[in-house]
Amino acid sequence: MQISNKIQILCKKLFSLKVLFIFSGIASTIWFLVRVIPKPSRATYPCMRAAAPVISSFIIYLLGITSSMYGLKLIRKLTGWKVLVGAAVLSFGMFLLIVRNPEAASADSTLISAADIIPNMPVGTGTGAIPGRVVWVWDPEATDGTLTNNSDGNYWYQKTDQDVVDQMFEDGLRKLAGVDEVSVAWDTLFTAFNRAHGLGNVAYSTGEKIVIKINLTTSCCSVDGTNKTQWFDRMDTSPHVLLALLRQLVNVVGVAEADITLGDPYRRFSNIHWDHLVSEFPDVNYIDDLGIDGRVATERSAYHELFFSDGQHSTTLPQCYLDAAYMINVPALKAHDAAGITFAAKNHQGSIIEDDDGNSSQSAMFMHYSFPSTDPGPKKFRQLVDYMGHEYLGGNTLLILVDGLWSSGNWSAELLRWQMPPFNNDYPNSLILAQDPVALESVCYDFFLEEFKNKPSNIKYPYFDGTGDYILQAASSDYWPDDVEYDPENDGTPIGSLGVAEHWNNGTDKQYSVNLGMEKGIELVSVPDTLVKYTAPSAVKHLQSLRELDARLSPNPSGRDVKLSLTLDRSSDIDVKIFNTAGQLVYSLHSPELAPGYQNISIRHNLSPGIYIVNIIGISDSGRQTGQLKLVVNK
């Protein structure tokens, strides 16, 4: 009898689950058709991807039941079923053609190899209080590496030490500005920003508004009202990093809470972040898509403000961006199955919206056509350059603070432990700060190239051919497509160099040109300072930037043969001396009595792959001329 009762109970439960499954499947299919048929691009929205397993399971179930129980003849007689099956087949076909997005697997995309990455060849002009400086702060005590991330009390946002994060951020600010006092650091950063914008040598002024753009991608599909209902294990910008930032702005800089707007404009500001911030800073304007339960709904600008430079689209921007004197960009640290990587520049995919989308249905899928997963290779239109150069986006950014406490291998934000030293199978526990947006993207990109170099090809997103294309284009117009001129305000004035781009020498030393003693390029400053060292060779004697001799090396990077081209204003003897980064002389050449004018000197060497300093000395009756170049040997 007991067994019979249990069987009956089990059957009832199974029946209830079956009914729930059928109704969920019908609702999901109808929703998919209603949303996608008017605009097929919506099929790749994150919420559509989240619904895809329910839709596909229901359709397979429905087709299986109808074919096995009724047969094709009976299906023709049952008009209702015929319509439903037809709709199911239609939606399934659309699902396969659209939702099965080629961006989702790098197996469908062209990949570069680690050998294609050329180290220490700076492009562009550094910006910021200390041009080209990026600060990397690492403290393994920031998070609990033993977390299970699968139950309440053990999720990522519950396993962070706020005091450690506060100290990390303060240390990073002081290093970024090159000063000892954090209040002076803020003054230095504000002054550098205002000076660059033609506003004079002034720091923050009371009443100026600051907008903070964060990344809350996972709230697209995981929040009911303001309560998180699923994806608790998926990371977004950490509430702990935001609290550290607010404490600095309010308590150190003196910004009024009411003058701060913080959020991801078209994503929900769930209680996970709200509860961590609002008790200490209740008067901050926390924006999101709806504006319920104390949040402020995002208001769009009255007119289109951003005009993509390929001429295909334009968009409004959040009005709070236009009202702010400064922006602070706080992205998460993730790879991406369409863009390859997603840091500060791509964080602004969350700042744009199509006119006929509601705040809660915002997606930037209409701008995915220019990502390297679908348009690989160099010198292609990249909308991220427009974000970096726009006057209300990258152009108004005082500080970029990358939240690298956690990391993920994709936009869907499952936690990723990093294997490269010094992380060694722990979470990154890092903050990365910069005022130079190009240098910032370069450094974060290098971290991902190193971490992903041994990953399977189907998830090796940072190695998409063209992932770093936007970084070079933001650094120099030499890398722009022939038919594109970046002018995101559409005012007839193209952008200039937004910063300096460069790859580090290797993933172990993580040294950029300034770390190696050169005058120009990226400088990566680490906390603690033992992570990235300065190893300027003794050959560097402040002869930087070819102060007298007009000379260049080609090709550079080079193999065994390289040509030194120079222009002489008088007859001269030329001495060429090549040093390694340890300061050892490894090659020398003497070319006597070269005539005035344009000259080529052939250098044939047997140097090992690496970075070298080339000192050039011209000796004539009138005195000496000097020059210094960097040579990269790659084979």
C-alpha cells in the first residue's frame, strides 16, 4: 500500500512537472516569435540565449510526440496541432540559424598565435598625469580562494575582504599619480584631466557631477524586481570595489553623494549591490533600467549623441552622461565570445540603445557586426574606438578602474581561476588603474593573451584575429581602415591619438618600454613593486627619441638582416653599437666617411630573439650627433 501511494505521488509530481514544462515551452516559443520576427537581431540577446535551452527542449519534445503518436496524416487533420508544430518548426529553424551564433565559438573564427604578438613596439602618444602609466595592484588576501560559489554564504560577492580592497585602491591611486598622499593623488588626477581638456590647472570643484559606469551584464536575465533569482555564481563589477570608490570620492575628494550617479544604465541594480552600498551612501543616485525601490530610472538624451564612424548607426546616450563633468569607468575583467576581450572600452556597449527598445530590453547586438568574431583581421571598423574617443564616453573619463578581483572567460561570467604566475590557480585578486585608456586596454589584453595561450581553441577568444585592432586604431590613425575616419560626434573633427599601445616583453617579466628604460611607451607599475621591475640597460643614456640624428630601422621587428636608414647633414663617420637589455655590447659596426644626405647601412647579425638598444653616433669635423633606437629581433 505504501509503495502504491508513493507511486501515485510520484506520478502526480511528474505530471505537474510535465505540465509546467509544456506551458514554459509554449510561452518561451511564443515570446521568441513575437520578439524575433519583427527584429531578427534580437535572437542573439542574452535573454534569448538564456531561453534557448527551454525552447529547443520543448520543440524536440513536441516534434517527437507528434511524430510518434499521431503520424503525419493525423497531424494534417488536427489544425491546432498543425499550426503549433509549424510555429515550432519555424522558431526552431530561426533558433538554429540565429541563436546558434558563430560568435559563440572561436572554432568558427580566425585565431592568431602567440608568435604573432610583437613586443615593445609602442604606438601612439601616452596620456594621463604620468603619460602611459598603468598600475596593477595584486593582493591574494582580497578574496577567499576556497569559496565553493554554489550556496548562500559562499558566493563570490560574499567572499571578499572590504578592508583589503580599500587599501588596494588607495595604493593604486597613489602609484598612478606618483605621490605619497591619496588626497594629493586625486588632485593630481583631476588636474591632469582638466588641463588636457583646456580647463586649466584645477582640481575637483564642489558641485561638479561624477557618473560611474559599471558592468552588470548578468542582471539581464537573473533579477525579479530588485531581487536576484539566479546566476548567483556569476560575477559582475564587485560591490566591494564600488564601496571603496565611493569612500574615496565622498570622504577624501569631498564629492556630495547627490552629485554621484552610479550604475549600468540599462541593467537592473539588484539588492546584491544595493545592500552593500546604500546603508553607507544613501543619497547616491543608483541608476538602472526601471528605477524601482529607490533606484533612479535611466533617462535617455533628447537627441542622438553618438554617431558610429562607419555611418551605419547612431544612438542616444544616458542623460546623466551629458550632465557629468567626469566619468569613472569600472568594468569587470572578462574575455568575450564576440569581441575577444571586454574591459573599459567594451563596457560602453551597455551605454547605447536602439530607439525602439525599452530600457529593460536593451541590447547592443546591433553593433556586434564589427567584432573580430564576425569581421576578423586588422584595419576594420571597430566601434570600440568610437566609444573611447567620444566626448561623453572615453573623452570624459577621469579614471579607469578595472575590477580584477574576479575574472571570467566569457560575458556569461562564470568565475575563472588564473593559472599564470603570480596567481597560480587562484582568482586574480587585482585592481588595474589608468588614465590612459589605450595603455589600460593594452595591459589587460596582455594578461589575457598570457592566461589564454594554452586554452582550447574553441574558447580562445582573446586570440581572435583582430581582437587588438581597436587598441591600435585608438592609438594611431595609421591603423584606421581606408574608408573610415573616426568622428563619433559627427562634428567634422576626427579623433587624435587617445593613448599609447604596446605589448609587454613576456608574461613572466611583464615589462613595457618605460620599464626597460625607454622614454616613451607604456609603464606598468605594480603593487607590490616586486611584480614588475625596471631593468634599464646601461646603454640607455638619455639619448631618447633621436634628438639629433634622423634615423630608423627596417624591418623592425627583424630577422637576421636589418637596414639602418639615416639622413646626414654633413660628411660623417657612423658608429653603430647594439646592446642587450643587460647592458652588454653584442654588436658593433663602423662605417667611415658617409656623404651628406640619405644613407642606408646594412646590419647583418646573429642576435637571439629579444629586445636590443641601438646606439648611433655620427662623428664629423663639426662635432657629434647621436641617436638611439629600439630593435626587436623575432627570429
